[in-house]
Amino acid sequence: MGTEITEPLLVDSKDTINTVDSTEIIPEWKDQITIRGLVVSAVLGVLFCIITHKLNLTVGIIPSLNVAAGLLGFFFVKSWTGFLSRLGFSVSPFTKQENTVIQTCVVACYGLAFSGGFGSYLIALDEKTYKLIGTDYPGNRAEDVKNPGLGWMIGFLFVVSFLGLFSLTPLRKVMVMDYKLTYPSGTATAMLINSFHTNTGAELAGKQVSCLGKYLSISLVWSCFKWFFSGVGDSCGFDNFPSLGLMLFKNTFFFDFSPTYVGCGLICPHIVNCSVLLGAIISWGFLWPFISQHAGVWYPADLSSNDFKGLYGYKVFIAIALILGDGLYNLIKIIIITIKEMCNKSTMQNLPIVSEVQDSETSKLLLEQRKRDEVFLKDRIPTWLVAAGYVGLAAISTAVIPVIFPPLKWYLVLCSYIIAPALAFCNSYGTGLTDWNLTSTYGKIGLFIIASLVGSDGGVVAGLAASGVMMSIVSTAADLMQDFKTGYLTLSSAKSMFVSQLVGTAMGCVIAPLTFWLFWSAFDIGDPDGPYKAPYAVIFREMAILGIEGFSELPEHCLALCCGFFVAALVINLLRDVTPKKISQFIPIPMAMAVPFYIGAYFAIDMFVGTVILFVWERINRKDAEDYSGAVASGLICGDGIWTIPSAILAIFRINPPICMYFGPSLSG
């Protein structure tokens, strides 16, 4: 699965919770879910699923699109109500509760494009990934192939995607009100929505939407212009422009004029972009050229560029070592933080309560909190219904998944569902404390355990399917709790949040596979030399094989290098945690460093351009940068994403670009 990067909070902590108007009329939970809201959610769900697939299948880094979802949801419904009002129709007012429902629905929908495995565990099962690793590679069997199909993908998502929603719902009061977990992204989203529905906030939102539309248009026109020069094959056009010279171009160092990656650079924190660039410099600037010099000694020199017994094997396994080192460290860290915090909570509950004299400001804050508590607890979701839903869905899933993936036996699925709520709680609690969602780490743990238990006869399929089951549950549970926090701060009903998550998930189960099928039909997915490399497909399949076969088939010195980078990931993370903030803010993130090791340096250059633009913008006018950088980035990403639809249709009908713009060394004499 890709690495999801959440944007930093756009406001100071003191502004994150907006004041509550005690006279505000709160709509009933049914009135918060509207037909127009669901239509807008479906339209935005399609757009964001396409963007997520494009990022997942190209580089695997996916920035949070919550700001864009909130802005576009606000824009579409405001435009809709404004248009109908001018025609003389009576329309119900657009409330922040309805805005929150749209936001929740869209995020639930496009979240399945991320956690549904379309760039990782599902596509790791296809024939192309099997052949890429090598038909004679130990542990890589032809029987462990299952090519994508709309029917089974939609069915699989329907049976696994809803369980996470039922696993933690009874704990919403504990997580949001009792433990008062911050859920930084959920709080930031609530702040954004609350600000839209004030006079000054609505004015700024209008300007942000205008800005987003402007850069969306520029990005769309530029992507269309680029297409005309991209020719046939993968060596033409601006995507292969040797902007830093032909020598660096051979080592994938070039700026490829991608609005999407520049937009990612604008959204992602500076340290993420710099970590990606540092990873590209270490791998493609030094490590791979050094290993290449030992061709014929460390590995046979006559191997193809995509043979795992050669340089390609080093690229994939060292990337896996960094990813696992980072994931393992953060998992242990989150567990320790969680245990520590829960011990502190229980200690505090045993302390005597001391009443204090409260000033008017404190009384006002207490009244606001009481109002939020009252709204949040008003529409109860019956515990028996949630428990029955989880048991019923688990029973259906336990029966259906072995039909889709025969090597994953029913008792393994059942065991997964017994332990899943505990893992979902750990992930949700950790996300609430740190905003760090470790879904893919839990998925990889499940992959290794099940693959090794099943063994060589079907272990690859069973491990990959089990990782999908685990990831779906822990991801949707964490997302739901984020949404409960958003709903709590925007005075939205817990019941409307739950229902909108259900609706958004149902939309995603259909929209995510359909939009993936557009890519699958139009482009060469999984080609290591093309734009849609699907990097995590190879990584996940290799992890499953490692779980069965061990390390016996790695190229010479590869295991030693992997151990070195695994330990380096642990040490770097430890340094980030033990050093003062003024130092730790400059220490790179191993997970971000790992991505270019396998893919290449070109997107790191693009993201670094984005971060430089933002850095300069912040120095010139910090307030403008804070207000509009998210809108500019979202516009660049959305425009390029929209162009994917016509380019895919042209590719399906075999209509090729008319011009091939190619660069090569000049011929002497």
C-alpha cells in the first residue's frame, strides 16, 4: 500500500476549536444527510478515487486530500443552492453538519482506493507481477496468480470493508470524550468546516475555491498539452525531459513537469519532501552506481534490468528493509505511548477532584463542551446493533473469502476477525495521539504471519489476502474515529457520521474498483519501465515470498545491506524522538526515504520543487501561503487527475499522441 502523508495543521492550536453558538439550531440527524450531499459525495468520490489510483500506481505517496474534499464539497453545494435560489426555488440552507457528512462520505469513498489494495496486495496477485519477479524464482508459483476482475474485487471489498466500522463504534464516547484524543487531522478538518460557515470564513473559502479552480484549469490544460508530445512508448515527451542533463537523466534525476508531484510537494511537510530527495540521492546517486560496478562479481552481469537476482533485487529488498524498520519502530512506539497514556488515565481517575473558582471564559468553554457532549450523545447507536453487525459481517466474510481466495482457509479468516478489534483499537488510539496511521504495518504483519503459517502451497495468496483483511479493518476503524472527532467538533450527530461512513464505504466498494478498471484497461499497469510501475505490488509479493522462503535467494551482500538499512531506519527514528525539536525537525523520515530507492529520483525532484515554492512563499507572505497553498496544490493534483479520464479513453480506443519529443546525445562527425 502507498504511504499516506497527512498535511500539517493549518492553524495554531489555540484556534483549532471554534466557539459554539448556544442559540444555534442543530438539524436532526436525518436532515444532515441530504440527496444533494450524497450526489456531490459521489462526484467527488470518483475524482478522488482517480487521483488516489494515479498516485498509488505511480509513486505510492498519497497526500491527504481532506482540504480539497472540504473545499469542493462546500463549493458544489453552495453553487447548487445559489443557482436554484436565483431560479426562484426554495432551498434548505447548507449547514456545517451537511458539509461534515459530505466530507466523511468522500473520505470513506476514496479511502478504499488507498486501503483496497489496488496498488499493493490485490495487484501483487496478478500475472505481470508474477512474471516480473521471475517464473523460476523460488516460492513464486504460477498457481499463486489471480488477475484483477471487477466482480471478485467488488465482492471482496463489500465483505471486508464494513467490519472496521462496527468494530469500535461502541467506544466512540471513550475515545472522543473520556480520553479526549486529539485526532489532529479530524480536528483540522472540523476547524476548516466550522470556518466555512462563518461570514469571514465563507469569504476566504470563496477565494480558496477560486484559487483551486484557477490552478485546476492550468494543470488540466498543461496535462493535455503534454499529451500531444508523448508519442508511443515510454521514452517520449516532457515526462522524459533531461532537464538536468543526460548523465543525470540516466540515473532518473530529471524534472518531469508533473503538476501532481509538484502539488504533492506543496501539501506534504518540508521534511517529507527533503527525505524523499535524500533517499533518491543516496540510492540513485551513490548506492546503485556503486553496486553496478560490481556486476559480474556480486551478481551475473548479463541479467535483465528487472531480474531479482541482479541490481533490481537490491532495489526492492533494501526498500523493504527501510519500510519494515520504520514501520516496526513506529508500531512499538505507538503501543508504548498507548499503554503509558491509558495508565495515566486510570491513575488520574483515582485522584480526588478539586473544585476551582471558574472565570467567565472557563465557564463559557465548559458550556460549549457540554453542548458538544449533549449533541454527540443524543442520537445513540445501539450496541446490540453494532455487535450483531460485526458478528454477522464476520460470518459472511468468513464464508465468502475462502471462495475468492481458496488458500486462505475459513479458520484463518475467523482468527483474523477475533483479534482485529484489538488491533483496530491500537491503531485508532495511536492515530488519535499522533496522527500516524499504521494500517500498512498491521497489514504486513498479517501478511508475514499467514504466509508462513500456510507455507509454500498457497502461502503467497493467503498472505496477501490476509493483509487486505487486516488493513481494511484497522484503516476504516481509524478513519471512523477521526470522523467522530470531526462530527463532535462541528456539532454533527454521531448517527449521521456513522451512516455517512456506511454510505461512503458502499460507494467506494463500487467506485474504487470501477475507476481502477479504467487504469487497468487503458494503461500498462506494473511495467517497471513505464509510468504506472505499481511499486508496492512487487514489494508486497516479495514480502509474501520472504515469509515462506526466507532469505536464501537474495543476491550477494544484499542481506547484509538490508540489515544495515533496517538498523539505520530504527536508529534514525530513535534520533528523531530523543533529540530536541530544533534538531529532530531536520532528521529525515526513513519511510519517505525508502520510496525512491525502487521507483527512481524523478518524482523526488518534482516534490522538492513544490517544497521550494512553498518555502519561498512562506518567507514572502506566510498568511497567504497558509490560506492558499492547500488550494493551489489541490488544484494542480485535481487538474492532472481529471486529464487521466480523457487520456485513458484515448488509450482504450488506441488513439496515440501525434508527436514524439525525444532527447538523446548529439552524434559527432
